[in-house]
Amino acid sequence: MEIERIPILRFTEEGKSEAEARVTREFPLTIILNNQELVTLLCSPTSLEYLTIGFLFSEGLLNSRGNIKKIIVDKPRGVVQVKTKKGEESDELVFKPLIASGGGKGLHSYRATNAQSQARVESQIGISAHEVFALVEEFVKRSHIFKATGGVHSSALCDTEEILVFAEDIGRHNAIDKVFGECMLRDIPTDDRMIITSGRISSEILLKVAKRKIPIIISKSAPTNLGVRLATDLGITLIGFVRGKRMNVYTNGWRVVA
Amino acid sequence: MEIERIPILRFTEEGKSEAEARVTREFPLTIILNNQELVTLLCSPTSLEYLTIGFLFSEGLLNSRGNIKKIIVDKPRGVVQVKTKKGEESDELVFKPLIASGGGKGLHSYRATNAQSQARVESQIGISAHEVFALVEEFVKRSHIFKATGGVHSSALCDTEEILVFAEDIGRHNAIDKVFGECMLRDIPTDDRMIITSGRISSEILLKVAKRKIPIIISKSAPTNLGVRLATDLGITLIGFVRGKRMNVYTNGWRVVA
């Protein structure tokens, strides 16, 4: 249930072949506390009851098991409703403007409508596997803070030849936002270019990249099933697990030549 | 500026020694858009201007460079103010109850006051390096979805002998919340026990663990400087980079014997 099998193209030094990859499932779960819609988490679709209760505890919205009146899990709709005894819920958090932006790691801003209203990326650029391997090698070389501390993510904008903008940050969303912010402020075009990230490719990362009309996303890590689905729908080439001279092309492989 | 050097205890098969580790810096950045406090991001303290503009773009709150009237970066206070031309800001996001919970990955719920009001963990339990290595080996063995997909994090509650509760999730916060939710619903005590995580230990993860009065946190990955500082202040033993028969003890090493 947590794993989906999808067809991919696998590139190695010997050339390309059709293969099957296992990707992890990403599931939007909406938590309703005392009839108030609280948050939509993107999660793995297991232990939804435990996740909900743990989340409410961590956020200071539930202090003990004894205060839970009812938990209703509606898995098909992706909703968990929790009712607590009156006065339990903290009024410290809810509706606080400080945290009302839906921002940060982007988790709270998950809205299915985003995906539906996002335009397809139509770029006709292509890249060779050799170019991807060379770019990722350069990308890893530049990740100085990661090498020193192991504690950050990296992100880069590049064309098929070189890295144009590079950033590191403790957050994988922040690292990409730093790259895009620099592109905006320095008038660096992103169309027909590529983004490289050290982090996993979830639906949110994919949407962020689609908003900048970037046709190719390259990661050292794994994508989720929703990341793959959105990349397919939005015409984006998703390349993952680039390790040395091996990589997986999950979607829109027509842009990649061996 | 992004790296801090801190004294640690390094454990290997040969025993323990004093060493120095480099940890990445974690920095709370508050973004104010048109005089309204929007969000506090936890980030690496570089390119704050780029991060802010990229974030506003990704969240749909800024569409082009031409709409920026002013950017004021106040690094000492950790604040960036942005003023945009009138009508630019989307009213879709701000103050929307759905995303007003400060939840999800916990990023938005960063509040310095949380740390100040958090009680110290007073547990007197101890653990040997040998026990940590054995627990983490078992932890890795159990991470089936990670092994299959490379796309998830794991978390576990354990005592010095065995893993008691285990969870995997695409989010590192979610994985820990699943463990704590199960503890709450199944009345499994967390005092005098330990948490293992595959993910990095930031200040938010540390606070989450402190709330459950857990005295020892063990990670395969790196901590941030704020994670280390909070662990010191809250009396929590922070063990990181457990790889095979090596590990770093960052704080409160008196709980660990070789």
C-alpha cells in the first residue's frame, strides 16, 4: 500500500533499458479538530490515526488520551476527524496570523487545485545522460556545507553545460527557493533550463518547479508517486537516483538521449 | 557563517575520545510582507533576500520582480521586510483557516518561546555505545519501505534493549508523530526511553522529543547547531551520525558509556 511500481528508463554506461522502479506513495491527509479543518499533511498512507494524534500532541492541541472523545478515520476521503473534550484545544495556535501563510516547507499550502491549474511545460530542450552525470558530479563538488556538516540540502539551476545558480540550505524547499529568488532578482531566465536538487521529489517540489516553467528536474534522491504523476501530467522530465554513471528517468524520457 | 564547531565525544570500537564536529547553523527568519508578519522560516543564514523572494514567489504572493517596491534585510534581528505594489499580494492564502494551524512539518510553528517554556528532562537512564549500535542496526533492518523506495524516513521508540514502536513516513516529522501517536493511544510510556530517527535533528525535532520527556535522541544523520544548543539546555543526550560502529555524542554524554 505504501509502494507503487512504475515503468522507468534506466541509464547506465552501457546505455538505456526499460525497467520498473518502486516509489513511495504520498497521501494528502486532512485533519479536522472539533469540526474545524486544521491542516492537510502530506504523508505515507499508514497509521493515519497515530499520525493525527501525534501531530495534535506535538502542536500542543491535545494533551492526553483522556481528552479524546472520538476519532473518525475516513481513509477513502483522506480525512481524520478528532473531537476532544471542551476546553482542551489550545487557542494559541489557531488563526494566528504569524503562521497563516501556508508557507515554509510548503506542506500546508498543499491544495489539489494547484496541480489542476498549473500549465504544462512545453519546452523542447533535450539532454544526454552524459551531460546529467557531469552536472551532478559538479553539483556534488560544490556542496561544501554538506561535505562539512552533512546537515543541508543543495539546489542548482543549470543549462546542459554548466551550473548557473547554486544554493545550500537546511531545508530542501528553502534551497530551491533561494535559487529561484536569485533568478528573479538577477533576471536569470529559468525557461528551457534544469533544476538539480539533493532532496526527494514530492508533489510540492514538482509544483514549485513547474511554476517556473522548468522542463527537467534532476535529483540524487527518490521521487514519490505523486511527484511522478504530476511530472507526467505537466510535461516535466523527472530524473532521479543519479549516482555516478547511473540514473532513472521516470517521466517524459523523450528529452533524454543515451 | 553557516558552520559552527562544537566539542563532541566520538565513540568507535576502540572506545571514546574527545573530538570536534562541524554542525550546520539553523537561523529563524521572519518574513514581513507589506507590514504583515507572514511566516518564520528556519533556514541557513545566507542569501536571505533570495530566500524571501523565492519563497514569496513559490507561495503565489509575488509574481514578478517589477512588483517589488522595497526589500529591507535586517539580519541581526532575523527579519526581511518586503513591500510590493498595491494589489500584488494574493488574498487567497493569508488568514485561511485551513492552513492556520502551524502544523505539518512543524516549520511554521517555530516559536522561540517554546524552547524557553520547555521543562528539562531529568531522567537518569544510561546506555552503552554497544547498545546504540545494536539498536540502530535493528532500526535499519526494519526500514522496509526505505529499502524498497529510498523515499521515506523512519522513527522508533526503544529502551536500551529493543525497539518498542516503529514507523515510516515520507516526512521525518510525520514518522516521529506516528510513533508518539501510537504511544498515546496504546498507553506506552515514553519517559526513560529513547527515540531513533533517520532524519536530521533540528530545533523542532528536539522540542518535539523534549515534550514527551525523552532523555536520549539517536540519529543516523546530522544535528543543527540549534538542535545541539536545545539538547544541552534541556538535558537531552543527542547522539548523531551513528554509522556501523561509530557515533558522535553531542550533548549530555554522561548518559553514554563506552
